[in-house]
Amino acid sequence: MGMRETIDQMRQMMSQELEKVCDKQTLEALRVRVLGKKGELTALLRGMGQLSPEERPAAGQLINDAREKFTAMLEARQDALRAMERATALQRENIDVTEPAPLPPAGSAHPVNIVMREMVDCFTGMGFEVVEGPEIELDHYNFELMNIPKNHPARDAQDTFYIDDNIVLRTHTSPMQARTMLTRKPPIRIICPGRVFRSDEADATHSPVFHQMEGLVVDRDVTMADLRGTLNAFAERVYGKGITTRFRPSFFPFTEPSTEVDLTCSACHGKGCRVCKGTGWIEVLGAGMVNPRVLEMCGIDSTVYSGFAFGIGLDRIAMMRYAVPDLRLMYEGDARFLGQFR
Ligand code: DAH
């Protein structure tokens, strides 16, 4: 067989083999088999010694052309392999940003906030405006303007955190009554939800931090009947049909007359149960007609205007609503407790 045919066969063999090659090792093996020191084409080169001097240049040319051709074929295959490798790597490393990820556990509103929001919703629906005030409050607003002068016995009832002689952590939301009356003219219709502080030992029903919502209405001809009507509307809106209020006479320095207000127990609808200790009623707020002294101290003419005010304990209501047995649960931040209010 002539050299040309041998090389031709070699080329055919190579293109068949190259088709099948799909990794570097096999490609290298093929290169060694043809172009290596002991390779088939190298053998042809060695065999040139047996040719006559006239035949040698043409044969040399043939072999060199073949070497170039084969090298090019091998390189082409190598490039193709690299491209395939890259493509599979890209495929593998591809991140599907649309794939649904595990969601972090969702939080939920705190029971006190749930109750607060409902009330805010209810009162704003009746035309009240929400105002907020400082938790660190001047004695002047917290006590003096609420008609609780120094040495007044009512100061003892509210175990106060004093920051200094003139500054306290507000013991109730009532100072917002004074702040509002001093900066606005009647008609006034505001509610003020927020945190209040008293230096009580924490137990099942006491906490040094708790929540109140103050309400204040000042206008011409405001009467106790307006207070009653407003609180009854609130009771029914937030707790449902059949829930009403009971007013009991009481005393607060900033209201005259004053009343403590019970709501129909929502657990038994007034029949009497464990939650209401058999009475059918739950005490939830203090209220009354704004003391004319307070109106005057806050720059409002008490011969022209009158008003009512109320202060609702929010934690109490949330505990009753969700049958929470211990106030401390509300403040410990235990996720097992909080997760139940979704
Ligand atoms: N400030 C009172 C307290 O913290 C609650 C209260 C009673 C508020 C009667 C009022 C009110 O506005 O009229 O105990």
C-alpha cells in the first residue's frame, strides 16, 4: 500500500475516532497513537530511511501536511470539548432565582396591639382623632394639671417611677388630656393609646409596664349621656351585640362626677362565669365628666364648655378576650404564646 493510502486510512480512522471522543484523556490517547513518538505517523516518518533520495522530499511533504492536518483535527475536537464542558458547567451552576425559597416564619400582631387597633378603628369611626404623647412626662402634666397636686393622696395610689423631682414615667395616658386642651380649641375629640408605667411588682395581674387608651371630648353641652352613649357604642362595636356598660360611682381627681365602668362579660354574656367571678361584669375603664378645675387649668372656659374623659386598660381587655390567665405572658415574648394570635 502506498504512503498516500496509508495516510488516507489514518485520516479516516481519526475522524471516526474523534467523533466518539468526549473527554481529554481519550483525545490525548488518540494524539499519542498517531502523532506520539511511537505513533503511526511518526512510524511512517521513520520508515523514510528506506526510500530512495528522489522519493524522500515528496514523502516528507506528505507526512508534514498530514501532521498539520491531524494536529488541526485534534485541536478542533479539543475546542469543541472545552465548549461542551463550559456549557455543562454553566448549566450546573445556574441558579434559578424563581424557585420558591423556604419562607422565614411570619410574625403576628401582639394581642394588646390587636385590641388596640380595633379600638382605634372604632373610635376614629366615631370621629375621634388619635394623638400620642411622651412616655417620659413632666410631673406638671402627669399630676398637677390632672388635679393631683403634690401631697395629694392619689399620688400614693400610683406608684410612680420618678426620673427626678419634675420628671416621671407617665403613670397613665391622662396627661394627654392636658397637653391636648392646652394646644387646641374645642370641639376636641381625641383618643391616646400608649404605654404607661408603675413601680408594681410583676404578678398575674400586675406589670410595671402596661397599656391604656385615653379618650377626651370637650365641647358645648357635653353630658354624661354622651359618655354613656359613646361607651355603649364602643362596647357593641368591639365586643358584639348584647355587650353593654354598667356605671359605678367612683372617684378620680380629674373627673367630677367619676365612674368606674364595667362591660358585660363576653365569656358568659352576663350569666356569670369564672372569668367574671360570677358577676357577669368585667371592670375595664375609669371615666367621668372632666373636672371644671382641670378645664380651667388647661385654659378652657368651664362656663361655656364641658367634657367627658375615659381611660381604658388595654391589657385587661386583651386578657379577657383571649382568656390569657397571666399578665406576664403578655410581656415575656415567648414565640409559642405569641404564635397563637395569627
Ligand atoms: N387615669 C386613670 C388611671 O390610670 C384612668 C382614668 C379614669 C382616666 C377616669 C380617665 C378618667 O380619663 O376619666 O387609673
